[in-house]
Amino acid sequence: MTRKLVTVTAGLSNPSSTRLLADRLTAAAEEALADRGEKAEVRVVELRELAHDIMNAMTTRVPTGELPGVLEDVAGADGIIAVTPVFNASYSGLFKSFFDVVESGVLDGKPVLVAATGGSPRHSLVLEHALRPMFSYTRSVVVPTGVYAASEDWGVGEGGGRELSERIARAARQLALLATESAPAAADPYEEPTPFADLMSGLGT
């Protein structure tokens, strides 16, 4: 079976450590799904490329440009990977604005892996104090392991790179588990209603 993943990255530069972390999480999630006998269909969304469309949707409530297709993919995803740089000890405004234009209820029950990047390990609590509460409010199922990468985590020295890789792999396994065990959406009983003539023909039985 193919599972759809959408990775949302709010990095503002190119290249960025936020995109690098997003790519590593995506690759790890694909591998974790493969270990469970599942294929992954992935879409990576660079929010900086949608900034104008997001702001237009915020003010007009009408998504335009490429944004409608992105929102449709988010709604149809089996799992979301959401990665933001840290600004003022919280998620970026662009990151928050994107999820503000996601229609209410779309993320209900959807597995979300939260991750963030920053210059200092001191900001790692952004995962618990900002990202996790935001997605809990949308009734998402937030993966137990969040991933924060400070500048020193990218090093190849003792501890740093290995510990980040371990956190990425653990979070990806948890996302894959939730994405594959989530119940399919219930069928709409009104999607194919019984014809009125058939209903009437059964009245005499």
C-alpha cells in the first residue's frame, strides 16, 4: 500500500538547515515505511515559495496559485512532517500562517511529526511549548518524539551527529507506525444513496 506523506518546511534561506532536517526526516520516514512493507508518496512543500499565496489567503480567505493543491495534499496525507526554524523562541510566522489557512478539521486525527532548527540548544523546548500545543489544538496525533537540531548537532564530532541521527530515526519509526495503523476514513452513507424507487419498492415487503 502507498502512504502519502507531506513535508512542510518553513526555512527562509536556500540552502537552509531547516530544509536539510526536513529532507533527513523524510528519507527516514520513507525507510521506516519500507520496513513495514509500505511505499511512500512524498510531497515536500517549501513555504517560502508560497509566502504571497499564504498571505493572500489570510486576508481574503481564498487560496490561490499553488496553495489549493498543497492544501489538498495536506488533507489527503497519511502523515505530516512539519519543520520550522525558531524565531523569538517559537515557530516562524510563515509556518503558523500556513497552518492557519488549513481548513478546520483537516488535521483531526492526522499523525504529525514536529521538528525545529535553531542556533542554540536552549531553544529545544519550542517543541513542547509551541509546536506540540499548536498541533494538539488542531486535534492532530503528534508523534511522541520531536526533533530539534541546533547548530552543534550537525557536527561529525563525538555525540552530536550520531544523537541527531538516532532522534530522526526514532521519530520516523513512530510516524510510520501511526500512519500505517490509523483507521481509514469512514464511508459517507450519503455518497451513493439508495434510489427513491428502490426504497418505495421495499415498503410492501
